Amino acid sequence: MKITIIAVGKIKEKYFRDALAEYGKRLGRYCKLEIIEVEDEKTPDGASQAEEERIREKEAERILKYVREDAFVLTLEIAGKMYDSVAFAEKLEQLGIQGRSHLQFIIGGSLGLHEKVSRKADMALSFSRMTFPHQLMRVILLEQIYRSCRIICGEPYHK
């Protein structure tokens, strides 16, 4: 299975980069992992709704360049479907059985995703009704994918 993370913005903090590197190394046993970072737009303080929409649209154009037609696309959105870890693993396993061997996860920038990106998704996924920094969300996503791989393979995992 190939997993691609398409994420807006760069990881600035070393501790996040270290965590991502560790999960990337662990996932190497289970899948081919690719992380694509697209440039984020600077959001001025007090930006109007129109400015925020323009920023989301620019980021969407950058994201959509990497979305593959043959991939199963999952966007991370607050309003998406929530799973527990076992159900998420079952979903990933089911996709593999259905021949969906390339999964693309999309993480938006600080303003979220433009509707153009959301419409491209095969599934919207939510990890919480809370908002998380996109750098931290990348770590959480990789950890849950790793946990899912262990569950699918019948290996122990922390509950």
C-alpha cells in the first residue's frame, strides 16, 4: 500500500520533525510513505472573509496538483466521519481489499480546506471536533496510520 500525505505548510519545530521521522521509519515495514508539503499563504491579522477564501483557494490549487485520480482521497476536516482506532484500521484494510492501494490524506492550512479540495475527497475524516495545529495533526495522522497497520497485522498496540 502507498500512503501519501499532502499537507499545507512546512514543519518548523524540530520535535515535530523528529516525531514524523520516527513514524515514517516505523511505517516503512508496512507501506510506502510519501509526504508532500505545499506552500501555505500568509494570513494577515484581521483578514476579511473574502481574503480568507482567496487564501484557501490558492492553497487548494497547490494541493490539487498532487491529487491522483487513481488514489482514494481522504481529507481531514472537523465535520468528517470519526472512527475509533480499530474501526479506522478496519476501514484501511477494507480499502486495501477493494484494491484501493494508494491512499492520499490531505491536511489543510490554518484556515482549513477550500471546498474544491473537499469535493475531490472520497471521504472526509475527523479526529476530533477540536481544532489542532496542522503540524501536530500530521504527527497524529501518522501515529494512527501506524497503529492501524499494527492492528491489521494482528500485532499488539496500546489501547
